[in-house]
Amino acid sequence: MFLDRVTIWVHAGNGGDGAATFRREAHVPRGGPDGGDGGRGGSVHLRVDPGQTTLRDFRYAHHFKATPGGRGSGAKRHGKAGDDLQLAVPPGTAIYDDATGELLADLVATGQTALVARGGRGGLGNVHFATATHRTPKHAQKGEPGEERWLRLELRLIADVGLVGLPNAGKSTLLAALTAAHPKIADYPFTTLEPNLGVLELGVTDERRPTIADVPGLIEGASQGAGLGHAFLRHVERTRLLIHVIDGASRDPEWDHGVIRDELRAHDPALLAKPLIVAFNKVDLPAAAAAWSEFRAARERDMLPVVAISAADGVGLDRLRDLVADLLPTAEELAEPPEPAGVVVHRIDTIGDGFVVAREEAGVFRVRGRRIERIANQTNFEVDESAERFQRDLDRLGVDAELRRAGIVAGDVVRIGAIELEWEPQPWEAR
């Protein structure tokens, strides 16, 4: 089964908790803090593996989680970092945030990697919070949660030549005649239900070995989802050259030609800017032979290269190979993918002081901000000292004042990240 679109859930590892421990040694009755830091959680990466050709590895497995970081311990021992998780994807995989539709990465080159979920930071142990006036801190940070998200993976084949045309135009027969591929061939529409790939031999002295993709399912309305075209039109986006296969024995070859061009234009106008060869197929049949002269004249007026062929008996295939050879780039360029750099969206992970306070519903306020959410997630509210420290952070960052300006009153709920707290006024406010 050719699988070219999947949705997966990825969860980076949580950071390990920092330790709140104290030295316990003979003859040292009041040993200071010695809690070690938690380990970093493992991150999730997607990496291009040229041995993969479909997204079949994700057919049944949809949930992937990296390992968490280890907890810190006494004697300033740090927790072990979690192992990163690398998932192999085929060249040509585009990665989208499934919730927003945002493109995160477009991977085309062998070995190219994208970070899709970052592991959480390990929490600091209490050794970091000792001061000259507070020598026995019980406060230590919890590990930061790892990022999690739903991703949509879409594969767009990286092929040098794409065969397009209406069902039963003879694309699969042509692919088999030009290459060593063995696609399913039958005399009825929609025989081909998935793209087929082959390697074209251009000639004894030509060292280039371009790949050809037979793209199924293009009918009128394909760009709007009719037939199979909506699912497979994206596979012609990365091709260097298109061969438009026409059934010369059809009722109206000229109409057939216009339909496919209209669908390519509707999907992406840039497709019509690619080099294109029109292959007028089935000239071994009387109806095609009769229509060839008028069809050729129309294509010449359009300044499109056109060749009469019979994929079934080999007529015109040498001429078609010559045209393909003339329009393809050099062997050095063919060795690189059509989009060699790909598109990887790099984001600078800045931790600013900015935040926003919004009323979600009656009696419920939401505080959003990268830094304050991280502080809340790393606070252990079961430890009084940690809870008091968090309150000081609210004051220091201005969150406390902003909540009061927003109209918060005693008993209202404050949500910060995954934390939900009940608001209590300061002692001077209660008097």
C-alpha cells in the first residue's frame, strides 16, 4: 500500500526534577544543600532516510514519545539526559502542525533533520538556591514538560519526470515501455490507484538515470478533490519535467488535453511553467492516426513539443527519449533533489518576560507567556518555600498587578500553562 499522508502524535521527554537534599556526613551536623539537577528530556526529530519511499512505517504506529530525563539526587549528582527519538521519513516529506496547518519543515535532502518536539529542561537542584542569608533552601525546580503536538506528514514524490493524463490514456503502459517498472495495466479507467516509479535509460552513452512517476487519478475537477487527483496532484510538484499523455483514440483528444492543463493550473499555476512534452499515444489505432495531424498543428501553435507514440508497440519512444534527454539538466544536477535545500523553519527559542492576561469565562483568568508558564510548570506547589517563591515571581514579573487590573477577586481561578490555582488576596488587601 502506498501511504503518502498520515497524522502522528509526538511527545518529547519531560525534564527530570531537581533534588532538594542536604549533605549527611559524619561530623557534619548541618551540611548544606547538595541536590543535583534533573536531566534534559529527549527531543523528537524527523530525519530523511533515502531507503524509505512511502510513509508506511506510520500506518499502524501513530504515537511516539521520547524518554524523560532522570531525577537529580544527593551529592550534586545530575539526572541522566533522556534519549532523543529519531523517526525516519522518505525524501519529499512535508511536516505540518495539524492544529494550525503551519508548515514546520519540508525535507528533501538525504540526512536532513527537523526538530519537531523539544525535550523539557531539567529542574535545578536546591544547591542553586542557597544564599548568604538562606543557607538551607528546600526549593528545587521540577522538570519542564516536553513539547507535544499532532503532526501531519505529507509525502510529495521527488521524481525527475512526471506522467500526467486522464485515466486510461496509457501512462502505465508508457512507464513500463520506458523503464523496468511493472505497474498494473488493464483496459479500464482507474487501473492505477497509486503512483508508480521507474528509472529511464536515455541511451548507452548517456549516464543520466532520471526517475519517472506515473501519477494516477487526474480527471476534470481533480484539483477540487474529484476522482483520485486531489490525493496525488501534489506528487507532480517536485518534478523537473512533465509528460502529458493523451489518448489519441479518445472521443476528443483536444478536450482531454485542455482538461489536464486546467487541473494543473488550478492546483498550482507554477506547474505549467515546468518543461512539458505532449505525448500523443495510441497512434497504432485508426482513430488516433486520423486525429494526429490536427492535434499536432494545435500544439505547434501553442509552441509545445509534441510527439506521436504507441506505448503498446514502441512507436515514437526513441523520439520521446530524445526530447526528455534534451530538456533534463546535467547528471550533476540530477544527482541533487529538485529542491536541494528544502525548507526547514528554524525558530529562535527566546524566553522573554512578556505575558498576556485574559478572562476565559466568569471567574477564570488565563495567563499566557513563555517564561511565566515555564516557571509555573517547574514549581512544586506542595513545598511551601517553592509556592512562596512562585508568588514572588508573579510580583516581580508584573503578573500579580495585571491580574488585579483585570478585575480578579478572591476565589477566582488562575490558569498558567497546565497549572490551575485559586486566587487569594494578599494580607493587606483583606484588611
